[in-house]
Amino acid sequence: MRRPMQRTLWALPLGLLLAVGCGTSHVEVVPAGGTVKFSDGTVPHGEVAIVSFSPVGKDKRHVNKGASADIRPDGSFKLMTVEPDDGAIPGKYKAIVVVHKTYLGQESLVPGKYTRPDATPFEVTVESDGPNEFTFVLEKP
């Protein structure tokens, strides 16, 4: 009699997890990426080099979920929301660029205006059916 009760107690949380998982809606993520370079054509390099897309507004499609990517040596990037290189949720974003000389240091290799959503000049829209290729040209510090 004890075993059926243990099975029931174990099955109850599992059933609840499956029910909750089945009830969530799928969020559309589309491929998105691009390039980052300075105005002279060079690529910002550092031990930390990322592009991050921060959602603008209260669009329910975003679920407050941004996207980010490492800047590759050639300046290219492919955004990630859930899995590597999967892209971004369609909608409006502020794009920020963070490049630090070292992992431990805070020495920024790009001007501060590119590192904060409230200051960046880069606002982009990721489209469901668009090419979603963005080029960000930065001034040198």
C-alpha cells in the first residue's frame, strides 16, 4: 500500500509540470544578426565584445526578453534569445554595444553612449519576415 502512495505523490508534481508546460504559448524567434564596426571600418576587439538588444515599450510579444550575441573577430554577430544563433523575438529594440579590454576590467573600448539603452542612438525593429541584418557604425572613443 505504501508504494502506490509514493507513486501518486511522485506523479502529481510531474503531472503539474507537464500541464503548465503545455499551457505556455510559443514565442516566435526569427533569425537576426549583422555587423559592428567603427567609422573607419575597423572592428572593436576586446575580451568582452557583445551586442545586446533591449526591448522597447511594453509589447507583450517580447515578454521582456532581449537578445544578445558575441561580436566575432570580423565584426559579425548572430543574436541569441533561447538557443545559440536562434535570433530575436519580432519587435522594437534599443541596441547596445559593450566592448571591454579584459574580462575583469571595466575599461570600455567604445564610447559610453553605445553601452546604455537610454543613450544609444541605435533603435531597430526585428521583423517576422524581414532580413533582420543590422549594421552598427560606432565613433571611435
